[in-house]
Amino acid sequence: MIVLGIESSCDETGLALYDTERGLLGHALHSQVAMHEEYGGVVPELASRDHIRRALPLLEQVLQQSGVALAEVDAIAYTLGPGLAGALLVGSSIACSLGLALDKPVLGVHHLEGHLLSPLLASEPPAFPFIALLVSGGHTQLMRVDGVGQYTLLGETLDDAAGEAFDKSAKLLGLGYPGGPAISRLAEFGDPAAYKLPRPMLHSKDFNFSFSGLKTAVLTVVKNQTNVCEQDKANIARGFVDAIVDVLTAKCVNAIRHSGLKRLVIAGGVGANAQLRASLNAAAAKRKFRVYYPELQFCTDNGAMIAFAGAMRLQINPQAAKKDYSFNVRPRWPLEELRVI
């Protein structure tokens, strides 16, 4: 079964073809970072317009890359939500239009399920069940994953997501957009002893997170400095990154201990962070569990994870995709609402 995946939930347009027998056949991605950089964040209307411009050329690119004709596609999976409403509507309308034109069934996929399952695209995928840390610009959640559609929420952020805290703190330091990679790179040159920033909810005895206070601590440090030099910025960045990595690592270790499982999956854009990976790998070696990451190219939003998630659902239930081409989107869609189909 060949599944075409279309991702357009925010500021990346991704398309991919996944074959349940041969694996990933091809994928293409366009990032809008350069376009949104001058605004310091994503402008929804501009994002939607750019998805319209990019989707069909990317489809042609994927078809050429994979050597597959469009008529050979068996089903079309697209991001139904959550995300920006206008951006989601672009992907869903394209998917349903292609489905109608080709007489192929379509399937709406949960964006976060795509991220959760993306490590299974690796050459050594994890087996179910596992603990998953979903950590991105919009979400920070710990959950137990027993299979496709079998997700138990253990804890989540009560305010800012980890990626959001990265971006906001980077902005306070005068770094560019997106701020996460920039502040992580700068932290490599910082003194870990210069600033000891708070670790919110580190000892809360649950699996919830809170990062708004950490962001406020960065703001306070910056305001108290009359002249923040480059070394000061690096030191503040190091203090921030160390704090957020300590919290994420501790919560993951506690979830592994509580569950008795030995597999931890990291999904979402922040999963590409080098400091977080190093900390989790060290904890895993000490505690005797294994950490699985998606390939770096699949940490951020992409079409491959949507094609794969759609294919997994269709293997469970071939009737999940339907020839119903009326469409809507779900900008807000709790992952807990998903079930095995």
C-alpha cells in the first residue's frame, strides 16, 4: 500500500510517499523560516499562502524522487490538526481534491501522532510499549504509548511549552528566529556556573512541566544587566539550556521508573537539541534504559511522519480512509481523543 502524506500545520510544507512493503519512498520539505524571520515569528496568513505555492511543486518532486506515478498512490493522508486553521485548510483541501480527482480514499491524521510515531521510521525502531516525550514549540507532554492510537497522558506543561520557552528566551537575548537552535548554539560557549536559573517543578512528584517561570528568570537577569556583552549572553543561554534540559531529563527518568518500561522515545522539534540528547543518553546509560530519536530530518514537521502514521492506521483498519471529500480541520485536537480504529 502506497500512502501520500501531506503536512501543512504551521510553517513547513511537507509531502512524502510511504509504502508499507518498501518503506519511505521519497519526501520533500519546504521551510518558511526565512520568510517569517523578519517578523520574529509565524504570520498565519503568510504561512497559508506559501503552502498553496509550495504543495504541488513538492508533490512533483516526491513523485520524481520515488519513481512512482500519482495513479499508483493507494490513499492520501493529511494533517487534520492541531495547527493553524488556515494552514491546515490548505493541506486538507489539496488532499481531498487529489482524492476526488484520482478516486482514492483520504484520511485525516493527528499531527502529534505523526511526531510520536516518527521514530519508527528509523532503521532500529522501538517496539511498543514505550514512554514518549513529545517536546516542541507548541507541546510538551509525557505519555505512555502501547500501540497506534493507544496513548495515555502522564503529564504536560501547565503554561509555555519547552520550544516556546526556547524561542522567547532567545528573543530576550536578541537572537534570531527561530530561537531554539540559536540559543543552544550560544550556550555551548557559556559558563555553566555563571547563572543558576530555576528548575520549575523539578521536584513536583508528578509528570507535569512549567516553563514560564524560567523564561521570566531569563528576563529578570537580562533587565538587571546594564550592558549585556556577548559572553554574558552565552552564560545566560547556558544557564537556561541547562535548566530546561535538567527538568526534561528528570521527568523522563521518573516516568521510566514509574512505568517499569525500558524504552524512551523523544519526538518533536526540541528532540533535535544536542544538549538534551547528551543528557538523556547519559541518564539512559546510568539507569539501563534505551532512548530512541527520530532522524534529525524528521524531528521538525514533515510529510514522512504523516504518510507513515496514515499507513499504520490503514494497516490496522483499511476502512479508515474514506472516499468522502468534504473536509474540515481541527486546530485544537487533544491527542487523548484518538483511539484504535
